[in-house]
Amino acid sequence: MNYFSSDFKLGILGGGQLGKMLLSDTRKFDIQTYVLDPSDEAPGKYACNKFFQGDLMDFDTVYSFGKLVDVLTFEIELVNIAALEKLENEGLKVYPSPKTLKLIQNKGIQKDFYAKNNIPTAGFRRFPDKNTFQEAVTANEILFPFIWKCTEFGYDGNGVKVVRQAEDIQNLPDVECISEDMIPFKNELAVIVCRNPSAEIKTYPVVEMEFHPEANQVEYVICPARIDEKVAEKACAVALEVSRKFEHVGLLAVEMFQTENDEILVNEVAPRPHNSGHYSIEASYTSQFENHIRAILDLPLGNTDSKVAGIMVNLVGEEGHSGNVVYQNIDTILGWNGVTPHIYGKKQTRPFRKMGHVTIVNDDISEARKIAEQVKNTIRVISDQNPEPK
């Protein structure tokens, strides 16, 4: 099939920042794109050929949208799987497949999949509601401290909480959830695996992630990870095994813990472009976004090696600020060598909302990390309103 400068239509469910960055590469290749997103102000709205506003969880909306395109992909897991299954059964190419998404969308099902397939992961228990979970805690069946996660609708650190004492449970929502053992770890790592329908498969280098202590969000992604080569090889091997078990097409971001004993445990996965791969736009021979497009169209995969060391800094809304966004000091960081900001196009900021990212590239990873810290301390994402009282 001729994908380029033709009548071919690629459908993307979701027009957030990931969709916007995907669309940058479809524009480069002149691939016709249709985008469906709930928001009329979606960042990807102005980069696609046709935009449709609608509920991604509504069966009829997703099904009708899918009938308009030749290949369908998504940039967010929260989509109607039943509609994707019907579309696939009718012959539409949906990548990653609904089968893969069904195993990943619910974190409880995802953890059961790891246990069934002997994929190393932290010990866990599933609970249908808060009452059952509370009973297990009261009966000392779960030992403090532990990690609590809602099984659905969590994102960017939302839906995850460290539970250190009984009082921490009071404000948790009444939802299906899991408890996970607290793992003493040295590093949080990630590997992005890219696979096409012809089973060509490549991995990006292992990256290291540094998290904000309060928001549980990634602050820095560092590539290459500052770890021993043998640990990196083990992380890549685990990621490839996870990819093989899921039989995905497209990208699969595998987040992992490196324990104190240098074991690798899988935390969770995402079947789409991922925050841990944003550095690849500037630092890699082929960005994660271009390789996702190559993969779902069954084209040869691009080189995943890095040209240079890269660090990504997430730009999030500052605490105490909600309203129309203002980016302070972007002109300052634009004057620094190897620094590239990406602004997602969200008009409204709020505390810890992802509003953009900055990539720092340098031959020296230590120097790149120093510049990343300077970027973090220089740029401010605030609102045009007076700060909210603490």
C-alpha cells in the first residue's frame, strides 16, 4: 500500500501531546491522519488532516471513527476495547491489537499476566473494592509500608500512593485496586521495544528515570542510564521477553526497578509512545514517534541508537498556579547550546500537569545532567493569575 501522499488514512485515538508528536512525523512523511479526542482544544487538533471531537470510551464513537480509516492506533490506553475488537474482526488493522491492550489497560490484569508468564515483578494482591482491601489490611495480610494503585484510570502519578500507616488509607477512593510490595531499589529504568507485524524488533537504550518525590512523576529521563553494562543487558533481555509475551505491534515501554541486588523487576508497561522516550527526538537516529509509525505500517524500523547523550526534563505546572499558562524564562534556556524545549499546546495549567518537556543533548552525560538541573531551576510554568494560597 502507498502510505505517502495518497488516499491512505491513519487514525489516531487521542490528540494529546503524544498524538501531537506522532503527527510531526506523519507530516514529515505526508501521511494523511484523522484524530479523535474528547477535547476541542487537543494539542494534536491542528496538526492532523481531520479532527473529530468525541468520547474515546464510547463504543459508537470509536467504532464510527474506525470505519473512516485504514489503520488505527492510539496514544492513550483509555479507549473502548469492544469497539476496537469489532473493527479488527471486520478487517481493520488495529495496532497495538485489542488483545494486547486488554492485558495492559487494567493494572490488576497486567500484574496477573506477569505472574502467569513468569515475568519478574513485585509481589502484589488484587482487590475488587476498598472494603475488601481494608479488611486485608486490618487482618495484617498486607504489611506496611506498601504501594497502593487503582487498576484503571491512573496516569502521571495519579492513582498511586505509598501507604505507610493505617491513616493513609482513609482518603483512598473506593475502586478496584492492587497492593504491591515496597521494593528497595537502586534505580528506576525503562526500555522501549519497537516491533512491526513482520516481527522485526529493536530496543532503545536503557534509560534511567528520576522522580519528583511528591507528585510521583518523572522529572528527568537520562539516556544512557548510568548503570553497569551487565545490568543494562539484563534490562534489555527482560524487556524483550515482555514484548514477546505481549505479542504487541508498535512501541512497548517497559518500566522496571533495578533492585539492591541488581535484579530487574517489571513495574508496568505502556503500549504506545512514552515519556521515557521523548529524549529520542533530538538524541536518537530515529525518534520513538517515527518508529511507532514505521512499526504499525509494517515498514523497516529505524536505527534506535543514540547520536549523543540525552536528558529530558518534564515541564509541569507549578504548585499554587491554575489558569491560563505562562512560560517564564524560555528565552533564557533557548540561548543554551543543546537545549530544545517542546511546548505541548495546553492552554490551561494546574499543579503538576504535564505542559511540555525540554531535551538537553551533550557528548558528556554528566554535563548534560548539570544543564538539565539548570533548566529545571530556570524555567517556570505558572498562570496569569495570582498564586493560590497554600
